[in-house]
Amino acid sequence: MRMQRWTLGGAVLALTLATACASDKREDAAPPPAESLDLQAADVVAGAIVVDFKDGTTKAEFDALEADWGVDLELNSVESADEALTVAVGVDDVEGVLARIRQHPGVEAAEPLMEVRASFTPNDPRYAEQWNLKMIDMPKAWERNHGKGVVVAVLDTGIAYEDHDEFKQVPDLKGVKFVKGFDFVNDDEHANDDHGHGTHVAGTIAQATNNREGVAGVAFEATLMPVKVLNHFGGGTTSDIADAIRFAADKGANVINMSLGGGGYSQVMASAVEYARKKGVTVVAAAGNGGRARVEFPAAYPGAVAVSAVGPEGTLAPYSSYGKELDIAAPGGDKRRGDQGGILQNTIDPRDPSRSVYASYQGTSMATPHVAAVAAMLYAAGAKGPDEVEKALYAGAKKMEGQAWSEQYGNGLLNAEASLAAVRGGMSQWPPLYWALALLAFILLTLRGGARPGFLNVLFKPAFLLPLLLSTVGAFFLRNWFGGAEGAAGDVVQVASLPIPDWERIIFGRGKTVSPLFYSALIPLLLSLPAIKWRGLRPAIGGMALGFAGFLAYSAWAGAPALAWMPFTFLAKPWLGFNTVICLVIGRAMLKKEET
């Protein structure tokens, strides 16, 4: 059997000793002060205002004004009496109320109440050169978490993570947590880097941060698992990589990063990626550096998150591959204007593994660890499994060129802050259910008294409630209880834990677009036909129709997915809206009682 060779997926390596020396000199400069916490206005508090009266204004005086202004003002604290600083909540027309309040001569200031948070700024001396971290909104994302407790396996040329024989740990990985890995090239337990690529990738994921040393990493409290699958020349075999994927999945990795690619389709590799995904591992891989419309393997395998690269301007890098299998884009660098356009990290000098350098690389290899690291942060925020991680990644991604999905950028450009906001502590699956319940209330209110069933009678009827849940949130608890199941049982868990409209991703394979037939009223409509004759089916069909209505309405409101076969992207939302109405009509017909 012919063994395929694999090379670095982002290996447009442009390391020079001149760059390294310049890096060392700049590092000797005096570091900035310790941690900097700049208070920045983050969000306006909905329906709340703050009013600062002239000093000496009494509570009786501003209480007398409340009726005219339509607000209920209270002192901000027990210490606010002298300066008469007040707040009001539950204000319906904030701007209108503020306009009236500002006209009063006794008011010094009146404005919306704003939430202010501490903005984390690392004290790493060269953090200012990391345009890539600012591009994906890391300063705000770091306020949420740093990936603590999540294990990311780096399948690459190894990592300079230990002092062993001629190998030395690079300075900016000191203090980073590691778990035991493996060297599949040399068949030993010391997965040390003799190339430089793997250490650079690992640095983007979890470089020691806020340590007054070098640069910062994305999920800097995550734990790294060094797994060497590529040799000194950057090549490896499908057997080693497949073996390593299963190793990482079995040894507790939550995320696998593969900044490598090449060769043709390998069933061994495809099976390994599928195995890892069923074990609950998010697999992230580089799309390739061919600059053509073909995503390389392993990124192209179902179950892997395929990543393209953008440069500092936020547009697709000229070397980046792309195509129908692409999932998301991330900063990979573009050095046509110099090293400042690359991704800067601490790594080794490939000619001397014991020597540390700071080097600027470019490639989809450099883009991939950004996504893997944000995936780690999503797990730390409460995401359960790869489906939830991917949903949050894509929901938070910045849409490019006004498209929900494209072959160049997938679901958009990675945004760590927005993705963390989307996951909402692992409860991101609930909004479709809330929409379905709101639509149920709407239907019941529009039915006349004699035709209207009792709200609680409907909601707590198992025949109605179960299809409603399966259509909006799926049997989500199965993944928590039986997530490690394999074989046919694992397939059942994977399907049932998804909402019914998303079952097509399992039945027909995980595509980058979703079928408009599943994201429609077709299934409830077909199942409603037998219910015309057999009335006992009506509660179940009504629950499913309302569930589909909630799912489709939320999808349209949150940002329509990329629907297959649509000639224009903008047609997706009208399609979802139209089918939501059809589902409502079906649900109403199924719930309506015959008037006596």
C-alpha cells in the first residue's frame, strides 16, 4: 500500500535570523507597567437612566418631578444624598424622557445608564505587534475566560515544551500547562519540536500571557497536549496522523489542531476524524496554501472545521485555499509588505532546536490555531460538544461581503467575543424553544373561546410537548448522558441530540449549507395529511409544527443560514419567514377544537 506524505498546512515559513535578532533586541527594552485595566463603556443598560441633580437637591424635590417625567428616581446609594445622584429603571422611552429631564435647570447631567467593565490588556512587550488578536476581538473576549481547564492537542512537528537532551523549552511557554503527549514519528513520549512550526502554532493557542515576556496567546490558560506527527522536514504519514487523532481523543483532548494538509482522500484519516468527533472532540484543520478553490484534507473531511486565512486587511490571503468545504476564516498573515504582516510567536530556530527566536510566519497553519483556541474558550464557557462549539463559532463570525456563507470565508471571519456571547454558557440551544412558546401563545390568543384549548392542557400534554422539544432543542440531554457511546448507539445519540431540522446534517453529511427542504414547513405539512383522518395524531403534529415555526423564526431573526440551491443569499430570510407562517397555519389547525 502506498503511504501518503503530509506537509505543513500553513507552512509558508519565512523565518530569518535577522528577524530573530531584531526580536531579541526589542525584547530587551523596558517592559510596560504591570497589568493595565482601562475602563471602557461596554453596553447601555436597557431602560435605565442616571440623573445627576445639583448638589443639595433633596429627595422630596426630585420626587415631585417624577410624575411629569414618568420615571421613578431613586438615590444611587446611601452615599448619594449630598450630590443627588439618582437612577431610574424600567424607562420605556429613554431618549424622550432624557430630553424632558435635561430641560430642567436643577439637572446637571442626564444620560443612559451604561455598563462598564475592566478591559484586559496583556503586559507582554510585543503584544502591540499582534494585529491578529485585535482583529478577532480578543481584548473583550479575555474578559469572559481564558480557556482554563480545556485540553488542546497540537498535532504538528512537536512543541518546544521541555528541556530534554538537546531540546529546550522556549521562554514564552514557561508556565503554560501541558499534559502527556506522544511522538509518533520517533515512537517515544517526548514530542519535542525539531522544526519550529509546531511551537509557533502552539504559541498562538496558549502562549504564556501577561508574563512580561514576548507575545500573547489566545486561550492562554488552556492545557496543551504535544503530539508530534511531522518530522524535521515537515512531512508525515496518514497512518501516524490517524493514530494521533485517536490518541488525542482517547487521552482527554477537547480540541485537536491540525495545521497540516496534503495528499488525497484517506478512509483511515476520515474514520479517525469521525471517531474524534463522536468522542466529543472539536477537530480544526488548515484549508491549505494552494491559493485555489480546493480545500485540502484533513480539513475537507466531514467532522473537521476547515479554516482559511486572511491578512491584516481582513481579506482572503493570496495563498489561502478555499472551497465548498470551508467553515470559517481567521488571521493567517500576509507578508508581502514585510514581517509586520505575519503572525508573530515565540518558536525555535530550526537549525538549532535549543535556540529560541521570535518569528513571523504566514499561512492557513497560522489561522487554524486561532479557531482552535477560541473553541477551547467556548468549552470553558460551557459549550457541550463540537456541535455547540461550531454553532457558536459560526454565529459569532463576522459576515463577509454581506454573505451568510461563501467559499472564501465560510461562515465569516472569526470573532472570539461574539462567539463567546453566542454560546451563553452552553445554553445557546434554548432560543428556538422560546420562540416556539411565544408563537404558541399567539395562536391560542387568536383562537375563539370555543375553539381554544387550555394553554396548560396543551403545553403539558406529552403528545404535544415531546415533538415541540425535538423540533427546537432536540434530546439535548442524551449527549451529556451517552456522549461516549460508539457505533450505532453513538449515531442515534448524535442525531437525537440535534433539533429535527438539523438531522439532515447527520443523514446526508455535514455540509456548509443546509437543505431548504429541512429548513421549511415540508415535514410538518407531509405529516399533517394523515392527521386529517386520524385526529389522535393532531397534538403531535401541532407540537412539531409549532417547534418548526420557532426554529425557523429564530434562524431568520438570528441571521439566516446559508441555504443550499438558493440563487441569491438574501432569499434565505424570506424563505424562512414564509415557511414559519405555513407552520403556524398547520399548528393552528391541529390545535383548534371543534366548536359545539
